[in-house]
Amino acid sequence: MLGKYFKFLSNGKPVHARNDSVIAQAPPPIDRIVPLMESPVFDRPESGPVIDTAEAPAVVSNMLDIPTHGVRTQASELLNRFLGRQPILDLGGEIVGYEMRIKKAAPPPGEGAQLLQQMVDEMLLSSMEDLNVQKLRGEKQIFATISAPSLDTGFLDRMQGAGIVLMFRPPDGPLDSVIARCQELREAGYRLGLQQLQYREALDDLLPLVDYIRIDPALLDALQLGELVVQIRSHGDFELIANPVESEELYAVCRKLKLNLFQGYFFAKPLPVRATKVDSQRLRVMQLLNLTMNHADMAELEKQFKPDPVLSYKLLRFINSPATGLLQPVRSVSHALVVLGYDPLYRWLTLLLFASGQPDHRTLALMKNALVRARLTELLGQKKLKPKDQDGLFITGIFSLLDALLNMPMETALASLKLPPAIEAALTRREGIYAPYLDLAIACEEAEDQVIATYAAVSEISAEEINLAHVQALVWAEEVDLGKA
């Protein structure tokens, strides 16, 4: 499990290799190069009749250059839209799954909108298949929200259903054909979920096939939300997903009302009402980060480890893990520091900064999201920047959530860390050589397709490259065991 982790820490070089960074002149911020689009619109797919593209108006069929009903065209056409993700958390803060999505502004209602939604659905499913998103299925569920007519697409018959949850809104009309298709999908290994459920008697035959029900808590007050939860629970033992949850207050309400799962990025935002005191272990890690950044003498580094037996134990446990490939075990902190070297030590300490302290639901989710963001930032920029600048990509990505981790403004959080100017510029002003790749990685989390396209154009990275890097980052983050950090 830790093999890729250690290789990543050493960056493919001997673990003692040094790589002094040289800061390049910062380009203008991204919004001065290409104006940002409007804020994302959260689309709410509507179901409708299946429409053959041969009968659709040309102006609509040209909007997405792919056919419907699961008929493939060239692979490049299936990867020309950006795949986004959103984590789904349980009550303990563990990420139990990801919803993969292609977010586009909601089209105007009508026949063209129904066709466009089915085309976007099939673009999503085909991208998931081609990018082998199933790699994540070992521990995580993969959620995909589609319209009810898209349940009949041929893509679902070719894909492996195990570990994939299909979320859809049941149509208003008769449900016989939908129920029959859902039974087929269940037999193929898929799990099913309903969104924005409004109970009616016709759903009684569909509900036994459903595992998840998604609720928008922002549409109801606490009393209405509680009544809805009670009503849903009376019809079955469902996993209830609250989405979107964008604040700690709303999360607390949903917990009290016994919702099981939570979807949104509430955990990635600082909480102004909480104390901002940094615990002692994180303070020690930050001191070690500064010493390592300045290539302090190994004796001085060892001196910082000695008063903290937990920190020393974690270092020795990591250096002696099978991933390092050492023939003889390392018995002392001084020996471990020499074997590891400055650059891999710095990266290990950045992960340790997130893994330190007493983990709560926010910290656990934050750690995993920071790993994905950092790795994605690195993958996006490693072919674009000079080798001497590449080490800063991961640090920029993971420290971009430092304000949420320490619950303080970014400038305050960075004050005790002596970071290179290029990293600080990206984190505080979104300027410099690392900023475009960080912005692009963040956009992949929750932005609309056009927003991602804006950052992609500035970075000169194709949709196919971004999607592949995105899935690789998710898979990598699942293979990293922070308990070993």
C-alpha cells in the first residue's frame, strides 16, 4: 500500500537526494488572463421520454458531439468534457464514496433539454468507463446521477455494476418499465438511489430496490426536514444523503435528524467561531518543516524529535515499512533522517501536519481531500514546469487547505511557515507559477464545466489529460495510509 507513497516521497530519486528550488518570476493571476465564468449552477436533472438523436434539431445535437443509447464514437470524443468529483462522508468523517459528475449550466426546459441531459449522462458514464474509475471501488462507492431515461443506456450493460450507485429521480408517470429496468440493474451489481423523493403510492414497488435516498436540506426548515426523514424511514431502512451540505451548522442539524451521509465541502472551510490555537504536536511539526526547508543540520532535526516519542515512533515506523525496501531496519532517529533526506522528509512532514492532533469528522475528510488536491496539482503541473520547480506543486496543493485545518486565515496559518515566495504567492494571492495548477485542481472539485475549461485553457492542458490525472490522484490517495505517516 505504501509503495507508491514512498516512491512519491522520494520523487523517483534516491531518498537522500537534494533538490534546491529556484523561484521563477510569477505570471499575472489567472483572472487577468481569462475572465472567470459565472458561478456554477447546480443542475437538477429532469426525467423525460427517450429521444432519438436522429430526430433532434441540429442545434441541439451539435452541443455534445456524441450519440446516445450507448453507441460509441472515437475515444477522444468521449473525453472532451471535464469530470468533477464530490466526496460523500459518513457520520465519522470517513469518505465512503465519490460522486462523479459533469456539471453544466442547466439548459432551458423543453425537448432539447431532455436530449442534452441524456447526452451528458452518457458522456459521464462513458468517461467513467474509459478512465477506469472502477479502480476506486475497492473501498469506495462511485455515485453517478443520471436521468431516469438514461437507465436504459447501453453503457450500463457493458460496465461492471459492482460498487457503482446510480442516482435518479423517478418520473411522474407509470413506473412499470423503470421498476423492471431497476431489477435488471440490481442483478448486474448496481446499487440504486433516488433524489428529491416526494412519496406517492406508486413508489411502493420501486422503494425495495433502492439503497440510498438523497435530500436537499436547504429546501426545508428543521421541522419539515425532520418530518420528511421520519416519513422516508417509515418506508424502509435507507441510507439518507444530505446534499448539499455547505456549512457546519447545517451538518450539525442533519446529524441530529439521523441522516447517515453528507455530501458537500463544508469540512474544507475555516470555522470562525472556533478557537484558533494550534496544538503542540502540530507546532513541533511546523518547526521541523522550517528546519527541513532550510536544510538544518541533522543533529538539530534530531533534537526536535527526541522530546516527542510519538513523533519519533512514527518516523521509525515509516522508514522501516516494507515500502522503503531497506535491507536492514533503522533503529535510531538520526539514522532515519540521514536515510530519508531533506526533500522526502519535508513531504512526509506535510502529511504528518494533517494527520496530527485529535482527528474529528472534519479533520479526517480534510486529510483525504488535501491528499487528492495535492497529488492532482502535482500531476497537472509536473510536465509543464521545470524539474527544479516541480517539488513545490504538491506542497502548494496540500497547504491550500491549511486555513481549514488550523481554522484561521491563510495569511495567519502561513506566518509560522517559511515557504518559498512562489508557494506563498499561489496560496495567498493565486499568483505565480503554481497558481494555475492549484486553481485547476480546486475547480475539479465542484466547479462547472466551463469554469474548469477556463483554467484548463490557461494551463494548456486537455480535458483528457485532466480527467486521467484526476482519477490517478483519487486512486493514489486511496493507496496512501495516513496512519503510517
